[in-house]
Amino acid sequence: MLTELLALIVIVGMTAAALLVCFEKWGWLVAWEVQRPAWLMKRCDFCLGFWLAVLLITAAIIMLGLPWYWVSGALPAAAFCRFFS
């Protein structure tokens, strides 16, 4: 069970990193910096990786019927994402 969780963390982290690279290439992150409301924080790649990991892990939990505590893997997945993006 731990190996499956670690595999999910690596896969989600790498997928989130690939999405962040795509968002950067498409100009979405720059557009966010320009168009964001003043009360929201500036761009934080770790935070973006974390929220992408939460969304991806939640989708995996729903589709695969995994236990809900696996969502805790979003934090190490965000670290993977930040390292590889």
C-alpha cells in the first residue's frame, strides 16, 4: 500500500510539473500576474503545484476508489513538482 501511495505521489508530482511548464509556455501564469485581483497573493510555484496536486489526487481518489487519506500525498507531490518545474 505504501508503494502505491509513493507511486501516486511521483506520478502526480510529475504531472503537475508538466502542467506548470505548459501553463508557463502558454502564457497563463504571466496573465495571472497581470490580471489577478490585488487582494490575492502573487505567483507561488509551490502553491500552484500543491493545488494542482490536490486536484489530481482528488480525481484519482474518485476515479480509482482510493481511501480519502491519500490526499495527504499532495504536499510531497508539490515538492516533486517544485523540484522538476
